[in-house]
Amino acid sequence: MYAPDNMVAMFVQSLIILASSAFILVAALYFGINNSADPEIEYPKDFEMLLLPDKEQTNLPDIYYIILDEYAGADSLEKNFNFDNIEFISELSQRGFFIPSKSYSNYPFTVMSIPSSLNMQYLNFFSEELGTENTDLDPIREILEKNLVMNNLSSNGYYIVSFFGGTEAIGSKKFVDEKICGDNYYLNEIKSILTPAETYQEKRNEILCTFDEIGNVKERISQPMFVFAHISIPHKPFVFDENGDSQMIDYNDLDDSTKKKFYLQQLKFANKMTIRTIDEIFVKSETDPIIIIQSDHGERTGINWDEPTEDMIKQGLNNLNAYYFPNEKKNKLYDNISPINTFRIIFNEYFDSDFELLDDRYYWMKSDKKPYDVKDVTEIIDRFG
């Protein structure tokens, strides 16, 4: 029989072990998600290694790449929301932005859209390599973490800042110098199992922090910068009205028309904050930066993913796309440029590369859970013009 003191000691020891295990589990969830990619990853066999020429570059511009998640294109807003977004488009135009008249994302889900944009290539080789039924997202996550845009810019002396984007800030420690505005999300996400309101509040905090901080980074960085900000707005959940006041709407309880109402409120708020952020960037920049405002895909309320109509396909891909290029170099942009060619053009114009521009093509996916099952719908999009 154990003595009482020994029993107390064993009980305390058990509590310490249990607490330590819980801490390790939370730490793994929090830190492991952000830093899980092997720094020496092996790229897929058909992956195109687009690396900048090995030469000294001077007078390099700051680059701001701002993704507004699920921001609908002008055609979709007019058709599906009866909303003319001309005020926002005009504000961008007045500041010197080029806005393509025909704008579509290459994929309808973030899981393929952002990795393809940041690697400047289509990812359909995964379909042959892994099979269309494969649900393993790790191969995509690996090339996203070690994406070629951050790789190239880091090797050219850029200070890279990645803002939190709803699930995690993009980019490995090898390339990214700072990750901002999402430090406590995973801990709060665990808590939200019991208190869903925490998730809504965390989204508000994250979005407001990102809009507030994008324009401030340059104040403390002297070297050229790449700022990547994937902002989860106007994407659900709906936590802002058009003035930025708090609202917390349970998306699952809404019919499609009500979803569109609250979506449009967040889009109007995103418009105001984006213009404010752009103006702050200009004020704090000693030389003109490159600024890209883009959405990763179109708005998707009411889409039948298994049997979409042509209008639904257009809706899911019709996105926002706007470019500010300094030094009169925006003449290389064109009316149907898609995200796949964004950084090919930037690197060609400002870094003396000679990357071939790809045909702008568009692909449909039934689910972001089966990302390798893609179907070419370019012919459908081209008919819409």
C-alpha cells in the first residue's frame, strides 16, 4: 500500500504530465500549422522553377499584394446583387490603377487560387501526379509555403511581411521576416468550440489590425518590402456592417437573399478600408510602390457545385483585379489578365526576367476538399467576354 504522501506526489506528478501534454498539443496546433513545411521541400516533377536572373538589382519598388477574399467582380455584383460598384472602381482609377475590363480568377477556391498565383503557374500537374480523387492538401501547402514569389523576392533582398489571412499567414520562416495580426487565432479557435462569438470577434480584430498595419510597415523598414495581406473580407462570417460597426450573423441560418444583403454590407466596408489603406501606402512611400488589389475567386452564394450553370461558373470566377504600376509600365497589362500572370509581368518589367506569359485559362472545381479534380471552363468564360 502507498503512503498518503506518495499518493499526493503521484497525483501532482500526473497533473503536471497532463498539463504538459495539453500545452504541447496546443503548441503543436498553433506553431506546427504555421511552420510545418520542410524547408528543403522537393517540388513536383512538372513544377516550373521560375527564378530571377542572378544579377544585382537596384531601385527596386515596394510591392503590396492585397487579397480581398471572395470579392465579386463588377459583372457579378451588377447581375447578382443589383449593385453598381462604379464608385470604388472610379476611386481606384483616379489613383492610377489599371482595372481589367474582363476579370476572372483561375480557380474558384482559395486552396488552388493563391498557390497558383504565388507560384505563377497552373497546378493541374497535381491531377496527373496524385489523381483527381486525392484529398491530400499537403503537396499544395508545401509549394504555398515555399512559393516562388517570396523565394525570388527574398533572394533579392526584400523584407517580407505576411499578414494573417483567416487560417494562417502564408510563407515559411526561410522567406518571411514578419507575420502580423494573427498571433492568437488558433488558441481562440479552440475556445470557440464553446464560445462561437470569440471566433467572430477574432475575425474583426484580425481584419481591422491588417487594414491598420499595412500602411505602417514602411515606417520602420528601409529595404525594399513585399507585403502580402490576405484579408478574409467580404467572405463570411458577417461581422461588419457597411460602416464597420459590429454585427455577428450566423451564416448557416440565412437564406440566399439575406446572405447577399450582409455580404454586400461587408463589401462596402472593404471598399472604404481598401481606399484608406491605399492612400496611407502612398503617403508613407518615398518612391512609388507596386500595389495589386485582387480577389482569390468570385462570390459563390447559391452555386450548385456538382451541376453548375454557365452563369454559376462565371459567378464563381468573376473576381476583382486592380494594378498600380510605377514608372509608366502598366502598358504591359491587358484587359483579361488573370492572377496567374500577375507576377510574371512584375518580374519581367521590374527585375529583368524573361518569363513567358501563359494563356489565361480558367478551371472549375466541385469542392476545395478534392482540389485536383479540375475541369477546364475557359471556353465558357471566353463566351461571356
